[in-house]
Amino acid sequence: MNEPCPRFSPNCATQPQLPAGQSYNYNIKDPIAYDGPVFMSDVPWPQPVASWTAGQPVTVGFQADGAAHGGGHCQFAISYDNGKTAAIVHKVMKHCFFNGPSNSNNAEVLKYTFTLPADVPASSNAQFIWIWTNAVGGRELYTGISDITIANSGGSKSYTGKSAIYPNHAGYDTIPEFGGDYTTGLSLYDNAPNVTITSNGYTAEQPSNQKPTMSKSLEPSSSDSCETSSASPKAPDLPVIHNTAVQPLTSTDSETPSSTALSVNPTSDQGTDGECEPGDCEPGALKCNDNGSGFKICTWGKWSDGFTCVQGTVCKTSDLNSVYCGWP
């Protein structure tokens, strides 16, 4: 990417003066290290490199001499917390850099113009993020982060979109080489949680019709479900709580894969006769632990234990009447 100019790129038409102690990144076209940071720099330019307006067209450009690896999936996102949390504002799936299927390393498309959503909040300190997962070759991840300003005359305070994901990076799923099947990995993007971002950072959202992807089912089987009527109760929807800098929640179940943020047993509070025992909380309700180290969720009328925020973060209550793990 060379438009808007990513941090410390030597390949842009113009760029701000380098901050003290920083140097140009002549390896900026390289993939991200598997177990390293998802961006090559967490130090911003001293001045913004672009000024965008919500609801108006914006353009993202790329260098002509980069290896295009047959295309793949590109995400375009906005962040207000230096890339810790990013919400998607545009996507080019399957054939990024191409007009269709290709095994070429020579890109056909070097610019994408799209309309920035009208409800993206104004900020003098926003970040534009590009994330690419290649179709052909070694399983790699490419990213870029640019410092921008956003104007919004409508006064929007928040924007909700799919959370950016980082396939082929530690803590995320690996998308295999496409092998001609350009639908490879699309479900990861489709199943990404929603995240609400504001010019002050991010919040957690509890949608009414979406659950996070889990390795363990939240739905009780027909033999497990407790019945208080002719219909079996449905497990409560769980909140989406996401922070791309760190994995925000860690299950205490040692058999749960690291990509699984939550694991609950919706049948743990059933009576022995198949009747539901009276509950002391509303299913789906959330509350932080007393010491702020994690949170509890109400399942079948009982508070569960074992959802712990990662080191350095604490449980907080948001304005959306939900909880999240964030910086103190």
C-alpha cells in the first residue's frame, strides 16, 4: 500500500517528516512475521497523511511492483485506538488486485475507491488499516496502517461493523492456499463478530441474532434440554467482546483451543428430573468479577465462572449495558 501512506514507507509520493528515532521501513512489502505484531510500526506519523470525510469516496492505492500472489482477500478498516480494534469499512474478497481468478504475481488492479460509511465518527487521530491474505504461495499475512483524519458533519458518535481479522497469524486460523477455490476462508470473515468503535476507542456489542464462533455448541441437545413447556429453551445469545491487539478472553478449560474465547455448559443447572431449576439471574446477563479480573455470564439462571481477561486488561462495563476486557 502506498496511499494513504503507511507508517514510515519510503514508497509514497509524499510523506511527513520521520519522528525522532525512526527510520524508513525498506521491508514494508514483506509479510508480517507469524508471531510478531500485526503491524510493522506502532509509532504514528507526526502528521496525518490523508483527510477523509464520512459518506464521501476515498481511494486506497498500491505499488505496481509488488507480488500479487494470485489475489486473495483484502479488508479495509478504521481504528481509533492505534489498531487495537478495527471495524471493516470495505472488503474485496477472492480477487484482490485482480479482475478475476489468476495465478499471476502482477497485479491488474492497483487502486480501490469506495465510499467511507456515513456514520464513521470524526477524529483528528484515526488509523486506516489494510489487511491482505494471499491466494497463492506460502500462507502469509500483509498489513498496512496509515494515520488519517476523518470529518463527519452529521455528528455520528460510533460505527458498527465486522471486526478486522488477521488470518495466518498467531492466534488466528490459517487459511490454506486457495488452489483455485476462491471461496476458501470466506466463512472466517462472514463469522467475524461485530464491533462498535468510537473516536475514543471501542465498546463491546451484544447483538440479538449473532453468536461468536465456538468449538463447543451452546445449543442443548434434545436429550439434555430442560422443558418448562412444549418447546425447548434456547441458549442465550452471548456478547461479542473483541480486541485485536490481544485475545481479550481466555477460557480456563485447558481442552478448548486458544481461538475459542468462551465455553459454557448450558445444561449444568438442570434438575435431575429434566425440570429447570429456578434461576437467580436472567439468561445472557453479564457482570464483571468483584476484582475485575474477568466476567461471569448467566446460563440457565446460574452465574458461570472462568472467563478471565488477559494480562494487562480488566473487565469493564460499557454504555451498551454489556461488559468487555479493556485497558485499565
